[in-house]
Amino acid sequence: MGLTSDLRVLYNLAFTRVRGATHGERLETFYRAQAGDYDAFRRRLLHGREEMMAALDVPEGGKMLDVGGGTGYNAELLGDRLARLQSLRIIDLCPSLLATADERIRGNGWANVQTTLADATTYEPPDGPVDVVTFSYSLTMIPNWFQALERAYTALKLGGMIGVVDFYVSRKWPAPPMRRHSNFQRFFWPTWFGHDNVFPSPDHLPWLQSRFQTVKRDECLGKVPYLMLKAPYYIFLGRKA
Ligand SMILES: C[S@@+](CC[C@H](N)C(=O)[O-])C[C@H]1O[C@@H](n2cnc3c(N)ncnc32)[C@H](O)[C@@H]1O
């Protein structure tokens, strides 16, 4: 932990060459060396996960999918509400991160949580529609994000809730009252994150707002460790109407 762990993560972010013929292989080469350090560093980089998870409506006996759930950190953020759920499935395409999630599940003795190695763009829940779907910082890593969202829409029950938190940039001329980012922000962040195959988009948030009934939309800035800049992120909660 601490500085050594941060240095390992920073080294991997800056120098690991992402290899692989498929998206899944590329994710695995990117994350394999940093899976053990993932949570400590991302806690300071991936802002808004706590707020998004706290605002989720988690029904008694409900079923939930955490798509691109990685190490399963979001399950902890549910706190006491986790026990209410019939099931929480953590869907991810990266075996190393899911191995950490499995350790977390075993360590906490969560009988209603399980991991599934699957692609968000093709995944269908095996036991029918669910009540809640979340994406935390995964949409920007899914090239066919629109297919993943279509899958999530189909997987949700009518009245079910979607929660998304992620990096983004605004459109050049966003529809009011949405925030407008400067030319520098709209150029810098996609370039900076693009190095690690993270693609902040001007289109995720408008897509979500057009498809779901908006319950909450926050557009914020979050500090990036070791960088004197703040990156734009949003929190979106919506319902399938
Ligand atoms: C930045 S991590 C976020 C992990 C976790 N949600 C969190 O908040 O810490 C992005 C995650 O998306 C997953 N991912 C990327 N593309 C995916 C896909 N097509 N299907 C499933 N998971 C995917 C990655 O493996 C990774 O775990």
C-alpha cells in the first residue's frame, strides 16, 4: 500500500503496453499487474462512486447487476442494503479483477453476491429482468458502450433503476442546463485517458437522459492523484419508464 503501491500503478498506467487481439485480452494485460493495487489508487481517482451507490434505490428481495464491476468495491458501498438483495451479480471481462472480487466475497461471507466473467455488450441475466443496474467507470472502457447500455435497458424491469458514474466531456454546445467544458478540457481528457483505453465521451450522458427518466444528474470535477488538474465526471440515476 502507500507510495510503493501508487508507484506500481503509475508505472503500469504510463508504461504497460496493452496487448491482445480481443478487448478481453487487452483488459487482462492492462489490469493483471495492478489488480492487487487497484482499490487503493482508484479510491482517490474514481470520484462519485459513493454518492451514486448511496442514492440507488435497492428494493427488498431485488436483483442487481454491477456491470464492469471489477474488484467488487461497489458491493461494499451498498453497506447494510446489500443484505436486502436476493442477488448481486458482478459482471466483468477481466479475470484478474474478478479474482479480487471473489476474494472480497469470500472474505465478507456474502452468500447473495457472485461474479460472472462476461462481456457487457452481450450479457443477458440468466434468471430474467433485474431491478437495478450500475456502471461505475466502466462505460468509458467499453468500446461498444451503446450496446452495453442497450443490454442494460433490456435487462431492467419496468420501473427499474440505472446508476452510472464516469468520466466524460461535454459537447461543444451542450443543451442547457448541462455544463460546457473548455476547449482544453474537451481535448485534454480524452487524449490523456485514451492512452489507457479509457474514452470519456460527450455522448454517454445525453444517451442516458434520452433513454431513461432522469432521477439525478450531477456534473462534477474530481482531483486526479499527482496531477494538478481536476477531471470531469458525472453521476446519473434514471428509471426505465
Ligand atoms: C475502471 S474499471 C471500473 C471497475 C469498477 N466498476 C470500479 O468502480 O472500480 C472498468 C471495468 O470495466 C471492465 N470492462 C471493460 N469492458 C468490459 C466489457 N465489455 N464487459 C465487461 N466488463 C468490461 C474492466 O474489466 C474493468 O473492470
